[in-house]
Amino acid sequence: MKCPNCGDRTAVDLDTHSSGFSADESPVKECGTCGLVWRITMKAGENVIDIIKPADSKE
């Protein structure tokens, strides 16, 4: 899956079922390049990107 922040495709699925963030229909992803953590959910028939953790800032 393509990162909505940097466009890289090195996303990793995070298994966070115990904390309630992830579900089979909207798994949590983390970008291996910028560090953004997100999931895509369906709201009112539209795909919506939920940002869980913003991308790492470049210093």
C-alpha cells in the first residue's frame, strides 16, 4: 500500500488488536520511510485515511 504522506510503498501491517486500533477490515499500517501510522476506514461510503501518528519530522 502506498503511504499517503511520502508515497513510498514500504508499509508494514501493525498487529495491535489487543489495544483496539486494528481490525481485519481496516488494518493499521506504518510507513518504513517516514514513520506515518495510518489506517483506511469506510465512512458514509467513502474511504477515509485516519492518521494515528504523524510522520517523523526531518531535522
